[in-house]
Amino acid sequence: MTPSQNITIVGGGTAGWVTAAVLSRYLGRNWHITLVESDDIGTVGVGEATIPQLQILHRALGIDEDAFLSFCNGTYKLGIEFVGWGTQDSRYIHAFGEIGRPLGLVPFHHYWLRGQAMPEARPLDAYSLNAVAAYAGKFQRGMPQGNAPLGGLGHAFHFDAGRYAQFLRQYAEGRGVQRVEGRIVDVALHAENGAVERLTLASGETVGGDLFVDCSGFVGLLIEGALGTGYEDWRHWLPCDRAIAVQCASAPTLTPYTRSTARVAGWQWRIPLQSRIGNGHVYCSDFMDDTVAADILLANLDGAVLTDPRHLRFTTGRRRKFWNRNVVALGLAAGFMEPLESTSIHLVQAGVERLLKFLPKGDIRSADVDAFNALTAFEYEGIRDFLILHYKANRRSEPFWRACADMAVPDSLAAKLSLFEANGRITRFNEELFAEVGWLQVLIGQGVRPAGYHPLADQPTDAECREFLDLLANAAQRQVAGMPDHAAFIASHCRASVGGAAG
Ligand SMILES: Cc1cc2nc3c(=O)[nH]c(=O)nc-3n(C[C@H](O)[C@H](O)[C@H](O)COP(=O)(O)OP(=O)(O)OC[C@H]3O[C@@H](n4cnc5c(N)ncnc54)[C@H](O)[C@@H]3O)c2cc1C
């Protein structure tokens, strides 16, 4: 039998409460879970766009999607629109879901590349059901796919981060997680093995634990403050190091996608919720000062400002170890790459799932810790490369963007680019987060064109190739025409509530 164990989570932001919810759902009566958080310190207060994998987490927790969206002021997200990332006036969507469909063994995009030489060539997003629906402002969940050539929509969510933490808190407390309120002022280590032994709060109360999950945010109270684990700084690849966040009033249309607009030395996000829009400007302090950054943000909002601008500073990178002694870091305590592809909450989800996989039975084994760290590092580095691509493959003229275009990239990314260059090949290694279709959209969207395509894409005649491409583009238009408006779908399924209960 597994001996009784105490798990202490430090922090009650999204990372802390996602961790508490998952552990409370999956760990049985031998486990006692405590979460310590400080209302005085508060949370980072941003992090409102997600990727489709969050649906897997919610299914695992038994969360009802409508109840969650209603509680969290949420909307649907079909992808991210990138404005001005290639040239200043370019625009493309990195949409979820598939693009076209393969023919035989050959991925769709090789036929699309061939079709670009034809007079009636269409852009890549004409073959993405998600992209066509996003631009039409449509949404439908659980669409009957029947014989539809393009299948159904892939979706993620936008939501209010504070409400999401509350929602998960109700869920976790309802399953026995004990919440302790207070500021941690001291972390005591075991004299012999250097592991964390106990936390002392400002009130004098102490909290022990066998395993600690550090979800304390950028400060990394245990993983860095107490254990001095070290940090790999990635600013030479991901140079933005500041952000300003502000909320504004809604626009007339409730768009079902996140927008990322490139600015002079960074980019601006736009995340539409049911009753407001979340906005932020991410920028590089070497090229822009805070006042100019705030002016740019405030001059580019769709509605009246609702909150004071919130300034955030960060260093892109990751902890040298995510699991050190008896501390596992999740969320911002583990590292931060930047919010461009909405991957941080997913990394929390993946991290806690991995923690369950390597859950210690009594003593912590170094083989488990090493495997956990290696898998997590692989996941971070795959995402890092994908993010760097957005910066590297720009064709803008400002000094910040020229510096990004000139930077040396990691060998792993250089290999991906070189694979694509000749014949448009894209390969996903092991359990990389972003699939071929994600890389494809960013590469093509930012103007990277391969010299050729797969030789087998030349097998159909010109007429057959054209017919295949037409069939798929027309199918996307037809399927989307039958979908309801995004706003109408929300109104009839998950209109925002002021209160509400967690699932
Ligand atoms: C500008 C920006 C935009 C982002 N956008 C996205 C996005 O669109 N999508 C996405 O997935 N992610 C995004 N993220 C990341 C996302 O915000 C975080 O991953 C997520 O909010 C989790 O944060 P956290 O819980 O790790 O940290 P925090 O929210 O900072 O929570 C830390 C917790 O630790 C507690 N704490 C700290 N010190 C102490 C102490 N001494 N004693 C007691 N308690 C303590 C705090 O009170 C708090 O409860 C963004 C991040 C930034 C900076």
C-alpha cells in the first residue's frame, strides 16, 4: 500500500488551481493536498487564451463546457490571426484543426503548393474550416461530420483568468483540497538532504509536506528562492521582456479568435471575452520604453479602457531543472517563453499530467526525476523553436525586426527550416506540441516558400489537382455557411453568469 503523503502546492494562480484540481480528482484517500496562497500578493492576472488541448483537461476533470464558459465569461477560439508579422500589411491565421486533407500518402499542402502555379490559386486558409469560420464569425460545436470532406472544427477558449482560478478552486476545495491563506516568509530545508521541509507564513503558522509543487509565479519561491536551481535565459532568441495589459469594452462583433498584431518592437494581443476585450502589448525593452509601449497599446483598442494598465516584466527561458529534490515547478515558476501561441496554461496541464505519471511511491527516485525533467525540457524546446520562427521569419523593416531576422537560431529550428526549404517537408518529432499543420501555417503565412514540393504531388493531372483543390475549398465555404454566428451560439449555450457553480 502507498504510504500516506502530503502534497503542498505553493500559489493559487491558474497553475496552482489547475494542479489542485487534477491532483484532487486523481489522488485517493492516502494523499492530503494543501494549497497556500496570498491574497495580498495576488496573481499575475493575465493568461486568457488557450489551445484545444484544454478540452482534454476538462474532460478528465468532468467539467461541463457550458458551465465553465458561463462562469468564466468565456468565448470560443478557432485560432490566432497574425497581422503584420510577415510584411507590415500581411495577415494570416494559425487556425486549429486540419487544412485540406491528404491524398494517398502525400500531405495536402504539397498539392496546394503545386496549385499555386495555377491561375485560380487560393490562399492556404481557404482550405481550413477553422479559418473560414473564424473570418465569417461563425462557430458550431460537435458538428455532425457525415461525409463532409473537411471534418469538424477544432476549438479552444478565451476566458477571464481570475474567474477560471475561482472555478477550479471551487472544484478542488469540493474534493478535499485544504486552502491556507497567508504570505510565506521562510522556507526551511532538511539539514541532511537539502529538500524542502516546511514553509513558515507571516502569521507564524507552518505548513509541511513530502512533495511541494511550486506554483508561486515568476518568483519561483521554492525552486529558485530556496533551492537555487538556476535559469536558462532565452532572451537572445525570444527578446521581448515586458508586457502591458489592459481591458477595454467589447466591439460590435464577437470574433472567435485571438489577434496578434506586430508592432514596432513587439506585438499586441486582443482576446475577446463575452463582456470585455483583454489587450496587451508585449515588447522588447532594448528597443522601446514603457511610456511609448503604453501609448501604442492605448491608441489601438477597440473600445473604452476599463482598467488601469498593468506592467509586467519577464525573462524568457526555463528553469535548469523543473523537478529538483522534492520540489516540482509548474506555471511561471517553471519558466516563461511568451504568450504568442497561448502555450503556458497548456504547459501547466502537461506538467501536472506528467507529475501524475511519475508520482513518487514513498521516496523520490532520481530516475523518475530525470525522466520528468528530460521530457519537460523537450516539450519546452519544441515550443521555443516554434515561437522563434515567428520572429525569425519576418520581413519588416524596423530595427527590432531586422535584429530578429538576423539572429542565429537553435540547431533544431535550423534543421526544420532546411527540411522545409527544398521540398516543403515538415516533420514532427516524438511528442512535440505543435503538429505539421501549425508549422505550415506560420511558415507560409510569414512568406517562407519552399523551392518545390513532394514528387508524388505531380501524379494527378492538372485537371484532377484543380478539381481536388476546388472540392475542398468549396466544402469549407458550404460547411461554414450552415453554422450559427459565434455570438448567437454563445447566447444559446453558455451566456456569461455573474455567479455560478463549478462542475
Ligand atoms: C503578459 C502575459 C500574457 C500571458 N498570456 C497567456 C495566454 O494568453 N495564455 C496562456 O496560456 N498563458 C498566458 N500567460 C501565462 C499565464 O498567465 C500563466 O501561465 C498562468 O497565469 C499561471 O500563472 P501562475 O499560476 O504560474 O502564477 P501567478 O498567477 O503569478 O500565481 C502565483 C501565486 O503564488 C502566490 N505566491 C507568490 N509568492 C507567495 C508567497 N510568498 N506566499 C504565498 N503565496 C505566494 C501568489 O499569491 C499567487 O497565488 C501569460 C503571461 C504573461 C506574463
